[in-house]
Amino acid sequence: MKSKKVLIVEDNDLNRKLFENLIGQYWTYKSAINGIEAINLLNQENFDLILMDIQMPKMDGISTLKKIRQLELSTSPIVAVSAYGEESNKAEFLQMGFDDFLTKPIRTKRFLETLKIHLETGLKETPYSDQKEVPNVLLDQSVVSQLMKYNSKETVKKILNDFVVELTKLIKKYHEAINSKNTNELAEIFHILKGNSGTIGANSIYLIAIDLEAFTKKEDWPEVEILFSKLEKEKKLFENFIKEAAIFEI
């Protein structure tokens, strides 16, 4: 029997589904897509842990944390999840009042170990870092292997296909936004792409997304155009790769 319950607060569909798949194997859960929904759920029921994305519409993770503590809605651990922070920023998140901090892209083993520590041992925070250099490959087999330890091949294949669908939408948004050169909107597109591609191990796309976000913030539009053309080519390569990869044959 799953005795512990987790509240997942995450606005990105791909990340939220991945969190639900992983968490659902060990604990029960409910999900919210922003801080307002999370507050409403916490007014109705108790959770043993809250997984809180930082960058969300309507009410972000930091504002939601403050509201939860101010209204005394929960004393359970709240774990921050962010693609904007690095491991070196962990102390800042702890000072804000979070009980732990996970960076995007999420790594399956680290993610589950962090939640288990809070839910099953009662320790305050995870003490280690697992950051390493990212190999420039279409699909990182070490990441896929970790996903497959906790998910079926069908589920992992669906996650990868969902990523392609979302990437297609983000590319469309880029084409709609590029004429106005809206720096914040374009940077957000590449920020989302960076988090999602890194989480599933689409490393070549992840590395391009990092550069696209950086050059967009610098408003270096010629470089953005070059990189975006490269991204579209990598998308086609990635789609063909996951269609043909023998590892996903069921």
C-alpha cells in the first residue's frame, strides 16, 4: 500500500507526466499546474511532500512557498525544481525556505533518491551533486537506461514521442515570435526546450538550446538564426533515430 502522498506542482506537460510516472510507482500523488491550483489542493487535503517548480504562470514557486508557510497550509518538505539554478545556488533556495533543491534537467536516480530521503528517512536534504559533462550525442543511453529502470519501454518511447510533439510546438512558437524579436518570449521558448531535452537525454538538442537561450538574451539574432537552423536539422535526426532505435522494439 502506498502510504505517502506527493503534490506535484509543475506547469510543463512533459515534465509533469514524467514526474507522475516515476512518483506513481512508489507513492500516490496529485498534480497542479501552478501555485494557485496547489494552494487550492492544500486547502482540501494533506500531502507528505510538495515538489515545486519555480518558473510557473499565475503564481511562481517562490510565491507559492511563501503563501503555503504564511497560511500554515503544510509543514511537509517542499523541494524546489528549477532549470534556472545550478547546484551552487542550492544554499539560496534553502535560505528561501525550501527543504531541498533539484536542477533541471532531472536525472531519474537522483530525483527518486531525493524524494525517498525526505519521505522515508526524514533527513533534511540530499548532500551530494551528480553534475557531469554532457556528451554531444542524439540520445544519451545512460539517461535512457535510468528511465527504463523505473518505466516500461512503452512509457519511455511515449515520453520521447511527447518530447518531439512539444518540440514541434516550440519551433512553431519561435517562428511566430521571431519577427517581433521579443527577447523574453523567445528566451522562454529555449528555456523550456533546454529543460525538456536535458531530462530525456536528447543531448545534441539540449546543447543547442543552451546556446540559443544565451544568444537570445544577448539579442545576437544572426547567431540565433544559425543555431535555430541547426536545431531544426537535429530535430529531424532525433525523430528518425527514435523511430529506428532497436532498443525501443517491444
